[in-house]
Amino acid sequence: MKVAVIGCTHAGTTAIKNIVDLYPDAEIDVFERNDNVSFLSCGIALSVGGVVDNPEELFYASVQQFESLGVRMHMNHDVIACDVTNKQLQVKDLKTDKLKNYHFDKLIIASGSWPITPPIPGADLENVLLCKNYDHAKEIIKRSATSRNVVVVGAGYIGVELVEAFEENGKNVTLIDSEERILNRYLDDIFTAPVETSFEQHGIQLALGQTVSQFEGERTVEKVITDKGEYSADLVVMCIGFRPNTVLFNNQLDMLGNGAIVVDEYMQTSVKDVYAAGDCCAIYNNATKKSAYIPLSTNAVRMGTIAAHNLVRPVMAHPGTQGTSGLKIYNHNIASTGMTESTANLAGVSVESVVFKDNYRPEFMPENKEIQLKLVYELGTPRIVGAQVISDADFTQAINTISVCIANNMTIEQLALTDFFFQPHYNKPVNYLNEVALKAMAKEASKTRQEVVLT
């Protein structure tokens, strides 16, 4: 069996590891544009902030490791044409410009995503950088060493992490985003407001609700112009978002409107023997009950594993995702899963929510911290569809628990009565997860009582 893998970051790396174990006789050819595999781009901010001394540590697999297992690693090779029907690839060696054709029996597309780059005048100036791969990481670290005024465009996870890292590295930092608040796709406002306050307390300039219209400078960027102001900059990092890297498969595979490849629960595309995994494709969202584009490394790893297992026959179905993620900014430990109220409204899902806020330990304990937890549930069912948490202590694992609840269609009543241990060092007699669900039940019971009185 000849297996071709296009791309070798998270989905590709995981797929290869599993193929080697599952099919020892398989001939595996891997085509990767870069000269490295398995780069953890989430560690770029850690490198900028000095938490990780060497960005070369941000890998969990190597070309040499795969080659020692008999995998044919074609590094710095770009797949420029793919005929999925006739199972043919045309590949360009980026070092020699030579072209070569390859035949495959099975194909795994793990081509990932690429940063969104709007056509902004001046975007070709020096020191206007992207933030995605290892080469980007090295450039950001190198150029930030001699930069004083840094502008980050985009207030998603990568953007806010870079903002903190640059500030801790002594830079004057401005964060620009067209939305009115940071992290608006992941968190509701009561969770983003404390982070914005911390940014301002650390001297970070928030330019929210503003759209970049131009970069100015002579050869090197000097200024960022928005529709509401202008900001000095000798380094700009673009973190607007990502889009699937799937142009190669246009008019060959079923896709969503944004180019994300549509796959079934076995990672099979619309063409037999062609699979897709990771940031290049859509995934089933258990909260919305629809396929969606959710580019997370955790999703990519699972999808790569599943694609490999199903190469010969369908044996392992994807359980869906909740889009669970976590973040640490200064003293704030934050995590979320499923839908927020705002994303639920956009998805056409009618929801209700409750917020629980309390000390996590009994008051007699000498040390304590406050936890704020929000639970989002569907009206009528009442199925749990989302949750968010923030605290100076680390309660992010609570969101992993609620992720399991969403995956299993649990209701607020089931969470309210779930068995959690009590120990004063860790929680109160009624666990905060029970408490937030009980509060949701009480809210629904109050509605019922009001309806009875009205009738």
C-alpha cells in the first residue's frame, strides 16, 4: 500500500506515527514545504517572552526519527498538482525546482492552514510579519530584539499571548482588532474584561473596534494607520486568523464556503481513498450539531490518528469536538468549551446561561481564591452546550470535565448530580461544577413557577 501524506505539522505527524505502527508494510511518502515537522506554533509567544530559551525545543518529532522508521521524507517539497481521481501527485523540489510525479493508493491531506492576509497597502514593508511556522518564529524573535514599538493586529489567542510576551520583554505594545473586545469568539465579555484591564495596567494600548487601513514607512514599517487613528511601529505581527490551505483541491473535493474540506466521521473526503485531517478540513461540533472550521492542534492530532486507523477500512469514528481551549495571561487562568452565548446566537441555537462566582475553598481555609464559572445550556432540552472559567488559581481542568459533558449530551440536571469528591484543600462540600448546574436548575424552576402564576 502506497500512502502519500501532504503536510507534516500536527495532523500529518500523528498520522505518520500511526501508519508506521498499524501498517508495517506500507510505503509512506511525506511531502512538506518546510524543512521541519511537528512545530508547536503555540510556543512562539513563550519564546518571545523568554519562557522557552530556544525555539528549536518547540518540536515533538523529527525528520530523522521518521526516516529511521523507513518513511520517505520529502522536505522542502511542494505539491503543486493533485489528481485525486487518478491518484497522482506532481511535486516540486523547492531547492532544485525539479518536478516529479508520484502515484498513491491512499492519500492523507494534512496541508493545514495559512494566516489570513488582507490586501493592506504597505503590507510588503520590512518587519510586517506573520505568525504561523518555525521560520516566522525565528523572524519574530530576531527582529523584536531591535524593536521598541510593537503592534499586534488581531486579538485572538495568538495575538493576546504575543502582546503579553512583548510587554514582558520591555516593548511598547499596541493591540489592534476590528472587534470591540478581545477574544470575542472564545469568551463572553465578563471573561475578557479582566484581561483587558490587566493589559491596560501593564501599559498596553488597546485599539479595539478599529480596522487597519495602511502600513507606512520607508522600506521598514514605521506606522500603522487605522480608520480611527495611527500608531508608531517598528515591528508589526499579523494575527488576524487562519484559512484552510486547500486551493490544490478546488473542484475535486467537497468543501465548506471557506475552503475547509468536508470529511465524514472516518476522515474520508468525498473521494474514495482520500482522507483529510487537521486545519485543512471541517470537523463535527458536538455543541452545535453541525460541521465547522475549528483549527486547533488538539483537533488535528485526533483527526490524524483517526485517518490513519481508517486507511484500510472504517474502524474508528471521530467523536466530534467541543473546541475546548485554554489560556494563561498574566494572573488569569482561562478556559472555554463549546459555545458562548454570542456564538450560540450566531449558530441559531436558543440558549440560557448562569454565572457562578465564589471562593473555591471553605471560608475557614487560610488561603483561598475566587472562581468565576459560566454554564451555557440549550433552552428546552436543557443540554449543556458551553462553559467558561476564569480565576487566579488554575481551574482550567474543570472545562475539560464540561467538554466531556457536552460530548455526551449531558443536561444541567445530570451535571448537578454528578459525583465529585470533597476535600477542603480543593473545593467546598458542593463542588463548583455542581453549584453552577444547580443554579441553572433553579433558574429554570423559577421560570416554571412564573408561568404557573401567569396562567
